[in-house]
Amino acid sequence: MDWGMRNRLSGIMRPDTGRCVMLAIDHGYFQGPTTGLERPGETVAPLLDHADALMLTRGVLRSAIDPGRRVPIVLRVSGGTSILKDDLSDEDLTVSIEDAIRLNASALALSIFVGGPHEKETLTNLARLCDDGLRYGIPVLAVTAVGKEMARDARYLGLATRIAAELGAQIVKTYFCEGFEKVVGGCPVPIVIAGGKKIEEREALTLAYSAVSAGASGVDMGRNIFQSKWPAQMIQAVRRIVQDGQTDAEAWEWFQASIGK
Ligand code: R5P
């Protein structure tokens, strides 16, 4: 791996822990103005000091994020569908490598839909993106997107994450599931977990703790942070688990004290 690639990766995954708290705010690329992200610049401003990386689209990056903020950017470069369609797997690449370089992206993110109607296109798009990334020293984060009908179990997620790594992704984002150790064990590159739909703060902290305890290299979490009534406290509590080695119970105690409960 060349110097540029390693340097970008170490900006995302803290070198001393090998872990990452990535804040995901890319939901609008197919969901439009997601609850909590109507004005993304205002939502993320108080959170960025606590994030190791920020995952978003180029449109929100250019329009809402101060270029003076020193936060590594994980740029969403796949899309082309919306929630109005039944089949969300019909994605293509939506950003050129030149624009990603212009934006100083630390990584490129793309969804793959293993088992979906457009499985092949999303996988070959991943392979092409990895070639572009390798050419310029930019890592690729593959998102294992799950179709409405698909089970989020260790067998399926183990298959999807391994394929992503085999095709060249340097980081894989997936969902936590029972038997997650098997998913991590079968994937030769770091895995981060998505938070998924908003759940109670206590549960979301347990999710983060269970994932890192089972070998995840951190989180790429969105709604469970920015849809919380206490987003700044929530991202700091998650950070305590991922980067400071606290248990979910310890982080929950801190969270409650910090919101005055
Ligand atoms: C999907 O819309 C995006 O890739 C999100 O970044 C991903 O699902 C993580 O966000 P959340 O924690 O809200 O699931």
C-alpha cells in the first residue's frame, strides 16, 4: 500500500486504536431531506469535533461544510435511485475521481447490493472505483446495502463483506448481527457498522459496544446520533466506547450525567 493510501486511512482510522467514529450524513442521496438533516450544516457543526471522519455527498459538502474544518471526508460516490423506486440497487457512480480529488476526499464510499437485481453492476462499479482509488492513493469504503427482503444475518453479511474486500475495498461498512464475530473473521479488511434506524440511546450504545467487542473497527453512525435529542452527547458517548474502551454501561452513565438525568 502506498504512502498516500496509508496516510488517508490513518486519518480515518485512528492509528493508536485502529478504530473510527465516522458520522454518516449521506442519507439524502436517495432519501431527500431526512429527519434531522434538513439543514445539515447546522446539524453537524456541534458534532464534528467528536468525529474521526464525516461521510456525505459532494453536494452537501460543498454547500454546508466549512472547508476550514479539519475532518477527513468519506465521499459518497454512488447513487442514481430514490425511495420512490422499489429497486434501490440500480446505482451507478455519481462522482468522477477528479472531483473527489478536488474535494480532497480521504475515502470514496459506494453501496453494493449483493443478491439484489443489480448485483453485478454494483460489484463491477466497486471494482472500477477501487482501480481509480488505487491510481490516486484513495481508499474505498464499500457499503453492504440490504434490500427490503434480505436477511441481515451472519451468513448474508459474511458473504457481502467478504466479496467487498475481495474486489478491493479497503474498509467495509455493514450491519451488526448475531454471530458478528464470524462476519469480522471472514473479512480481511476493517469493518465499521451502520447504526440503522433510530433506537433508544441506551440500545444504540449497546449496539456500538457489542460491535466493537465482536471485532468491528468502529461505527459509521448517522440517525442514532443526529436524530437523538442530544446529538452532541450521543456522539461523545459512542466515542467513549469506540475510542476510549468504555463499556456501554459506563458510556450510558456518562451520557445520563451529561444530559442532567
Ligand atoms: C445509507 O443511507 C447511508 O449509507 C448511511 O450512511 C448508513 O446507513 C449509516 O447511517 P445510519 O447509522 O443512519 O444507518
